[in-house]
Amino acid sequence: MINRRTFNRAAGLGTGAAALALAGGLQTGAKAATARNEAGATPTPTVPAVTPGTHTSFARLKQVRAGVLDVGYAEDGPRHGPVVICLHGWPYDIHSYVDVAPLLAAQGYRVIVPFLRGHGTTRFLSSRTFRNAQQSAIALDIIALMDALKIDKALLAGFDWGSRTADIIAALWPERVKGLVSVSGYLVTNVEAQKKPLPPKAEYAWWYQYYFATERGRLAMEDKTDRHDLCRLVWDTVSPTWHFDDATFERTAAAFENPDYAAIVIHNYRWRLGLADGERRYDRYEKLLATRPVIEVPTITIDADRDPFIAPGNGASYRDRFTGPYAHRTLAGIGHDVPQEAPTAFAQAVVDVDHF
């Protein structure tokens, strides 16, 4: 566990509908919640169903200086409600949560949805800051955001890069996390392990990771048309059952026009493969993450059965990494962008883990 009072100094950062199946039935945390309900405690609210794509914009868009960034974020819900921070992935942005945020706000939550570094209106404060996208740097961005907004503790929910970021915070700073919803389970990157080949089908799904390791891939990310078309192709292939329209994609594609987008995306994928260096100030965190630390906070993990990156075994491959109250869910007919494809199920998972 990292001491939150010293991490900024050490890092040099300032302060500042889908079918739902419970794999293996309700597990430890859900059983405890059920027992409390049977004992007369307040029952867990049911999130009303919403059709994906019902909302196209957020109630409020804001900016705040946090760490090395000026962070752009959406906010919804009551100012003093319990906080949920929703974290997007690649190639996505805050609009992955455009239906989730009002669902949670209606349940009394204060919902914060930040653009990750290199996306949307989030900007580096200094042109001299290295455009680093290693996993611990992104996690520390969210800690800095929480500090800037004076949020001591929050529910964290994410997919793709967002799951990885939320997992890391839950593992290293559990005192900041009330509960966790993590699509695809435990996504903490071990760079050494990444050097080992995967089964061919899994490698095939990761084609763009290897493309970005080349100069051709870098140039494609820097070219507006190539970047747009490549990201659209990824959306089409990793969410094969989601029939989104052009306008839905274009709302998110606007976030790709960030001046640091190409640099952040390329560094992220090259760093994961051991092809790009990180920064020494993050070494202490990466060494801890390389040990695959367990996550003790209440957690619900979600697998989407049409997501090409989901490992077989219904969460079995990462079950031992979650040692606190826990449940696993599989969403039938859903692809990679779970919160946008299945907003009701995702929001319900957040509400449920808050009642573990």
C-alpha cells in the first residue's frame, strides 16, 4: 500500500438490454449484502432500464488543475453525494458513460468522468513534461484529480485503460477506494510477462498494439484521417453486436484531436511491450505492480461475452487477485465498450458494489 501523504512528493507531481449472468452465483460480497437485506437493512436500489444512446451529452463539463494536468471532466449528480469516478479506455472517451452518468446521478451519486491524459480537453500544464502513458502515471493522474476536487474516497468504475487504472488505485491506494467495478477483471500490466506470446487468436485481436510498435503505426496516429478510420475499425471489430451510428462515433472522435493524443497512445502500447521507457519517478510503483498485488476492496468484475479480449474461464484467470467482497458477472451479447453498450447493467454493478 502506498502512503497517500507522500506519493506526490515521491512522484514529483503536486497535490492538488444485456442478459446478466452471475458466474458461479453470488459470491462473498454479494452474499453479505443479501444477508444484510434479509436482516432488515435498506435493500439495494434497482437501476431503471435505459436504452443505450438515450443521452448524447453531459449535464456539466468542467476543468481543474490536478498534478501535471489541466483535467477536463464531466460531472453529474448532487454535489455532496457519494462519488463515483468512471474511467474510459482506448479508443474511447467520456461518452462511454453518457448514459451511465445520469442513471447514477438519479440514485444520488456525484459522478465524475475525466478525460484521460491525451484525450479531449485534458492538457499538460507544461510543454516540457514527457508525454508518458505508462500505467502508474495514469493512475496517479486520478489520485491527483481526487485531491484537487477534495474527494477522499470514491467508487471507481472502468473498462480497458480505465479498468487498469482503477485496479492500480485499488491495489496501491485502497484507502481511496470504496468499491470497484472492473470490466475484464485484473488488468495490471506486467511488462516482462507481456514479452511472452499469447495464443494466436488472442494475438490477432491485439493487431493494433503491434502496428503501433512500428513507425507506420505512429504516423497513422498522427494523421487525422488515418487515426479516425483506424479507431472506427477498432470500434467495429471489438463491439460486433453494437450497432452505433456515425454520430455516436463522431462525438467520441472529437476527443482524438487532443494535441498529445498520438504521443500518449503510441507510448502506452509501446511501453506495455517493453519497447519504450517510462520515467524513473514511477519506478517504485511499477515494481510493486510487477508483483501482481491483490485487491482487497469490494469488487464486481464484468466480462462481456462478445469482447475479443476476454479470456476463457468466466473470470477464473484473475479470481485470486481479488480477496475482498466479490462478485463476477458475464454480459451476454455485449462487446468491449460495456458502459456504452450496456449502461443499465454497468450502473447496477456500481450501485451493487456500493452495498456490499
